[in-house]
Amino acid sequence: MSLFNFFRRGSAPIARERLQILLAHERNAGSHPDLLGVLREEILAVIGRHVTIEPDKVQIKMDRGKTVSTLAVDIEIPNRDQLPDGVPRYSRLMFDAGRDDGSLELKGSGI
Amino acid sequence: MAQVLVVTSGKGGVGKTTSTAALGAALAHDGTKVVVIDFDVGLRNLDLVMGAERRVVFDLINVINGVAKLPQALIRDKRLESLHLLPASQTRDKDALTEDGVAKVIDELRTKFDWIICDSPAGIERGATLAMRYADAAIIVTNPEVSSVRDSDRIIGLLDSKTAKAERGERIDKHLLITRYSSSRAARGEMLSIDDVLEILSTPLLGIIPESQEVLRASNVGSPVTLSNPLSAPARAYFDAARRLKGEQVSMSVPSETRSIFNRLFARKAA
């Protein structure tokens, strides 16, 4: 880190950029609802309509960026069929929203 | 067994959040499991000082209200795997923080972590009293300055009367952490000395953190100073304090910036 410090003009520009990004998101929160928050709730509601989601089996990650923010929702869904030894099978659904190209990626995987 | 620490001061701006982040990272450095909790509801800043502000999904109030499970709200530090953050909420409704809710969260954290560090808000209102409520030990952050010392004395009184441990008739361990200390100014008689502060507050000393530009740089880049520049004077002082918390005997000194010729040559560029 200290070597890195020699080649830049101090840390204030980093502080400035971090604050600009954070405050842009916080100021928006008052006027219109947080898009990622809404997406998160609706994705969970849609899945929840079809299967019981265990809150412990849901991982949600967000990263609020300058031009792009990302939301990643990772849900483990129990399969209806059981493995021969009685161990329940799980599928995982992963959503990745707000990618660079504006796409919403949907991935599913079965164990 | 898990230890619950509260980092408190009464007065604002003395370095509670900086110290919480620095001590949390210092304690977690060897893989010890540490969680730092921001109790400053409405004015959270520990996330910013730790560099996790862009990744907050859920917060302490969400966990208390049952909106989120504790593991969903915990943010794992990107640099130290064993360091976690539980952010405060930005809601204006401070009543959302309830005594029962905090008790449940702390109990659950006790089963998962070795150290639970509660970053208290300034003042003596609800947030501050709940941050200290379930603590086993307290770190009182004090600047060598009259108003800070006075407020610390007030907080020490609260720790001895309003905490769950005090109400059970037990004594809460108290440690004094003196921050923004300048040896040269104290030597010239311009600043209260360590002995002055210790005599007035009669509380055991945990560490002396020297005034340093490294502390501002660390908060600028969103990293505990013990991670951003572990060899700097304040970082070494925080590492010493962390070792004392773990029960090690570490001689008390005020680390100073070591200035090699190389450092001096580049001092202006590095500043």
C-alpha cells in the first residue's frame, strides 16, 4: 500500500469519488424507491409464489456503482423429487441484474 | 467464549468509529472471528470507514424487525475473511432499536464470533445506552482535551450503572484508549499528558494512539488503518491495544513514525 501511495497524489480524490457515489444513491432514496430493493423484493415474491423459500437459503449481494449497480440473488430451491437415500435435492437459481450491458442474467443449476 | 466490547466516549468526533474499525481488523488479523456493529441509527458511518458502503443490503434494524436473517445482513470484509460488519440503518426512527431486539442479535452473534465490537453513537441517548447495554467490557475513547475527558467521566458513570452487567452487581471491565495524542505538544505543556488523563479518570489504559495523517488517509480510502498501513505509528498502537485486549502483556509506549531517508525523500509525494 505504501509503495502505491508514492505514485499518487494523496487519498482525497478517492474519498471524493466514494462520497459522490454514496451520496448520489442516498439522495435518490428519498425521492424514488431503490430500484435494486424493489427488484429484490419482486424476485423473491415471484419465486415464493411457486415454492417455499427458506430465508436461510437466500443470499443477496449488492454493489452500488457510479454508472452501474449490481444485484445478485442466489436462492436454493428444494426439488420435489427425492434422491434414493431420502436426501432432498436442491436447485439453485441465480439472478444477476444491472450488469454492464443492462441485461438480467438467469442461471439455474441442479445438484 | 465470545467477548462483547462497546467502543464509547460521550463526545463525538474523538475516534470511536476509527478505533472500532482499526481494533476490529487488528483482532481479526490472525483469523479470530470478529464482528463490528454500527449502533448509530440514522447516521451510520462504520460502513464508510470500513469501505463497505456500496455493499449494504440489510442492517441491524432489519434483523431486529425480522425482515432479514442475521447471516444475510452481515457483510464480510473483502480483505480479511474473519472480519464482518453489521451496519446501522439510515432510518430516522430511532425507536426501531429495541432492548429485546438488541439482546437477541447479540446472543446470536455470541454463538458465531469471538469478538463482538459495538460502535456507540455519540451522546447518552438510546443508541449509546443500547450499544453498551450487553457489553462485557468497554473501551472509552478519549482525546487529551477538557471536554472529551469530562464526557468520558460521564460515560464511565453510565457504564457502572446502566449496563446489564452493572445491574447484576458485576463490574464491567473498562479500558481507556487515548487518541490523537501528540507527545511533543504534551511535553511542551500544550496538551494534557497521559498521566493527567489517567489521574482524572482513574481507568486502566488500553493504548495511546498518536495523532497521524495515516488515520485520515485510511478513512479516505475506506480501510481500517491497521490494514491500510499496518506499519504506521497509529496502526502499531492499535495492534498493541488489540494484544492487550487478548490478555497479552505489552509495554506501553507511544509509537512514532519511523522516518527513513527514503521516506523523507518521498514525504511530500506520499502526503
